[in-house]
Amino acid sequence: MFRCIATLLLAGCLLASARSAFAGGVPELMSSSSGGVSVTRWGDENPVKEIAKSVVWGAVAGAVLGGAVMLAESDPSLEPVRWGTVIGAFGGLGAGVYFVALRPQPTSLLEWRDGKLAPGTAALAAIEPVSGGVRVSAVALHF
């Protein structure tokens, strides 16, 4: 009964706020520009550091699960902790390599390759239309 009353009150509040929002008529479109895509990397830029962090966190997770198995056994030994740590570290290594391999590669008009400036392999992808102009990634460095 309480849920029904709370739902009805919430619906009434939403209707009242919607009525006040549309009191001036039909809402107008504030902007007609197209949206852009922004690539955000949540990991470290250094792939070795990203993989190392994945290995460490995988080992920690494996040790925690191994400890839980050890506590559940009737005759406790450290074997589950040891094998949980090993399996977690290898799982973290696999996950780290997988995530680093699937990172989007930066594109630019010009790239510094073999000691000289050359046109980028995806030069047209480096030109991105934005509202009021164009965004250009001019130069990129690959190591």
C-alpha cells in the first residue's frame, strides 16, 4: 500500500513539474550542431604500467579468493592462496594485454616516422567538424 501511495505522489510531482516546464508552449531546439566523438582513455598511457597494474590487481583478487577457499576448508593449508595468486596474476596479465591491445590509436595529419615528418595514414580522420569550425589533430608521435 505504501509503495502505491509513494508512486502516485511521485507521478503527481513529475506531472506538475512537466506542466510548469511546458507552460510557455512547445520547447525550442537550442542548438542544431552535430555531436562529436571524444576518445577518453581511463588507463595509463604507458602500456607496461597498465599491464603491471592488471597483474597486481589480478594477483590480489586471486589471493583473496584463495584465502576464502582456505578458510572454508576443514584442514587449512596455504595451497589455495598460492594457486589463487598464480591464477589471478596470469588472468590479470591476459586482461591487461587485451585492454592495451584494444586501445584506439591516435590519428593526425602529419606523423613523425623514421626521423622525418610524413602524412598520416588516416589523415582524413584527423579533420573533425565541430560547431563553428573544424578541429584538426596536426602532429602525432609514435614510439
